[in-house]
Amino acid sequence: MKKLMYSSAGLLLIALAFLAFNSFSALTLTGARLDLTEQKLYTISDGTKQILGELKEPVELYFFYSDKTARDLVGLRNYAKRVEELLKAYEQVADGKLKLHIVDPEPFSEDEDKAAEFGLQAIPLREGGDSIYFGLAGTNAAKDSQIIPFFQLDQEEFLEYELSRLIQGLANPQRPVVGLLSGLQVNGGFDMMQRQPTPPWMVMEQIRQLFKVETLKADIDQIPEKVSVLLLIHPKQLPQQTLYAIDQFVLRGGKLLAFVDPFSEADTGMAMPGEAPDKASDLEPLFKAWGLRLVPGKVLGDHSYAMSVGVGQEQRPVRHVAWLNLPKRALDQSDVITSALENVTLATPGILEPLEGAKTKLVPLLQSSEYAMPFDANRFGMLANPEELLRELSPTGERYTLAARISGPAASAFPEGIEGRKDGLKQADGINVVVVADTDLLTDRMWVQVQDFFGQRMPQPWADNAGLAINALDNLSGSEALISVRSRGRFTRPFEVVESLQREAEVKFRESEEVLQKRLADTEQKLAALQKSDDPAKSLELTPEQQATLQQFVQEKLRIRKELREVRYQLNADIEDLGRVLKLANVALVPLLLTFGVLLLWLWRRRAR
């Protein structure tokens, strides 16, 4: 009786201790987490923590997700769970400055009206069926709002960047100021050849919708403090004081997006009689200080990415190896500037190279294929037929850089200053510069068809050139914290060993299948030859020779089919063996190791006593 009482009391104490521990952990360890993933998928980056820590006014986030409607969409539900977990982690790090609302907007509800009010749109699952909301809206104390219309599953690695960008936009709602310095008539002008005014480039109209653009003079001696990003387009023969102003702007933390060109077809400047027009632009002294160079006098030609252009009065299509249409594989998929773009077109682009011993880091954003080579820029001044270039092109096997991001420590291009300005910065711990070795990609003819619709200029883009420029400005106009936010790794990790086994087995299967098909074809030809007869009435009768050949074919066919079944079985057998090993490790080996560890600890403590 006494043992039973003690036993019951012991069980009760254990139950109470268990409940107490769970209650304590629920109250005090709600935010505790241990991220053991290889790419730290559940760890917020330092840049995001800085953005959240600097929030001065509260921000409210509304996560609209049609949970009930998406109950059968496993992939979407898993991604939505990860978005929700990341948003909750943001809320915890923000320490009360961020409030998260999770909303399931059912059809014809007030929540759906709220989503529509923010500008979110539902994506239909099927024609005439249900629709799904999967987006985010945010508001600040001034009732400014920003949205992510829909979380794209194929952009998962940029989830943290998009969330942090939205929050920073709410924390600093003023449009960033872009300082524009251009040697081309990007804001419209007058065409001397056709003697008529020209409209602004469409890319500038789209940039002005998102940024406040201030045009700077070519002889400016200081970049205004309010400029967040300096945009240089064809900076041709800039005076020394302007180069020094750009140098000091970058060294003190200003961001720069520069479009330079060894041969700008958009440059309509006139030349002196007997001289070839100078259509090149460069920032040679600044580039040298930043650890790169634009290869002088060279235009890149690429056989793989050559565009088709019309030649002659009949507009006969010819491939122009110096007019490039770069596909997605030529764009850096790990950088937010180029990851979402599909194609970018360039005309007579230049080549960017890192300098030996440079302290900065050059990361290519746009690259050629291996079937490329440099041409002399002088060739393109009087080029009549692009077919000449196609015949001359001899691929070097090297991939050339056409646009790049430059970052890291850099020194001034004017360490002694300039006349009247001797007190400038000598170096910086880190710069942020994006350089594109082409200016023609910004012209309308290279990416967009503009139609007049009742006085409105309606763009119909066929390339992502404007997206490249806007993405670069958007990324550079963010704070250092936002630029440092890394792209997250993918949550879906393939079974690489299993896929390797499948590939090997498929190769074997394909080889056996090809052997079978060849043997089938050979045997059918032999049968057709044997069945030829001068008497049509006897054409269906099989001779003993034909019967023997047919029997041989049947036996061969059965044997090869047996081999194919063996290959398939071996594929499954290898994968099943791997699965059994993993199950054994998880079910038996890990518990045994833990038990062995506990026994060792018990023996060590007993010996210590």
C-alpha cells in the first residue's frame, strides 16, 4: 500500500513537473529557434535586423492568404507557412514597432474588400473557379501603403529582400532622388538629321514614376547631398572637376549607376570634316581607382546571342553579331537586379575587366556566351552589311562581362585632390557601383514599341532593358543594410544521390532501347526482303528461312526486354537500398548512439563519485 502511494505520488509529481516545464517554455521560449539548415534559411540577416532596429514609427503588415481555398495546394501551403514564419520573426525582432495581421480573405467578405482596397488581386485557380490571395500590404503611421501583390514561388530566395525593401519603403516613404548626368538626349531634344523634336526616352518616363529625377550639369563640381543615386548615361569627356565630384560622391557612400559605351549608336554628335565621329564614353581614371576598366576601342560580338536585323530595301533578315539579345542564362540569377529579368538587348556593347591586384570585388551581371570575340569599334562607323562581322567572327571560348557590380574598399582617383580642392576623402571602406558597358540598350528601339493612344504614349516592351535600369536604381537607392540583405537559399532541396542513380539508370535504359530499336529495324528490313516474291499470291507465305529469322527475332526481342526490365529493377533496387540505409540510420543507429552516449555519461559520473 505504501509503495502504491509513493508510486502514485511520484507519477503525480512527474506530471506536474511536465506541465510546469511546458507552461514555462511556452511563456519564455516562444521565440527560441535553432537553425541547422546549411544555408541558414530561417535566420534573419544582419541587414534586416538593422532595418527593423531603426524603425522610428510603427508599421503594420497585413498578410493576405486564402488558407481554406489553398488547402489542396501542398507546395503553395508550405511556402505560405514559411512566409508567415518569416513575418513572425520580423515582428519579434522589431520589438513592438511591427504588428502583423494574418488575414484569410473569404469571397464577398470585408477582408476581401480590404485586400482590394490595398490593390491586391486574387489569382484564379481555374476558369470559373476559386481565386487565391497570397500577398502582403503594409502601412505606416502616415497611412502610406506599399504592397507585394503575390509571392512568386520561383522567387523564394529573394523573399527576405522583398520584405525588408517593403518595410524600409514604409519607414522612409519619400521617393529617392536620382541625379541624372547624361551626354545623350534622354529627356528629349531635337534631331538635326530629321529636323524635328524628339520625345523623352521611355525608360526615363518609367524611372520618373518611381524616383525623383534631378538633371545635373556636365560641369558640376559637387553632387548635391540629397542625391541618393547618381545615374550617368554616356558620360563623355567630363571635365576634371566633374570627375572629382563623382569620385568624392562615391567615396562618401553615394551609389552610382553608370552606362558607358565604346561605340554609342545613340550619339548623334557631329565630327570635324575628315575625322571619324567620337562615339565613346568612359570613366577611365575613376574605373582605374575602383579596380576595373572598359577595354578601350573594343566592341563585343557574340555568335550565340546575335539578333536578326533587316538589311537593304527588301529588309532581308541578317544576324548582327554586335546586336545581342541576352537570354536568362546570360543574366546573373543570384543578384536581385537581374534575377527576375527574362532577356536584355544591347547594341555594340563594350567589355568590362577587373584590374590585377584590385581590392574591390567585380561581380558580372551580364555575360556573353563562349562564342564571342572583340571587334575594333572603328569597324562600326561605316558598317554597311552585318554579314561581314558574322564571317569574321572567330570565338575565343571566353565569356566576357558586359555589366558588373563593383563593391569593396577603394581609393580616390585624385589622392592629391584637384586645384582648389585638396581636402577631399582619400579612400573608403566600401563602395557600391553598377557599371553597364552599353548606352544603346536604353533607347526605345532596343526594347520597346511605343504607341500613341489618344495622346498617351503606351509602351509595349519586348525586352527587359528598362527593368534592368529600374532594378539597379531601386537596389542602389536602398540603405547599406538593404543592399547587404542576402538572397535566401531555396527551401526545396533535391535528392541529389537519388537523382544521380536515376540518371545513370536512364542512360543505361536509353542505350538498351536504342539497341532494341536498331535490331527491330534491321530484322524488319530482312523480313521485308525475304517476303518479296514475284508471285503476289505467295507473298504472305513464310518460307522456312523466314520462319527461322522470325523466331530468332522473337527470341532476341524477349531477351532484350528482359534486360530492360533488369535495368528498371536495378534502378529501383539501388534507390530502395539507399532508402533502407537511411531508415536504419534514423530508426536504429541514432537511438543507439544516444543510448551509448547516455551510458558513457552514467559510467563517467559513477566513476567520479
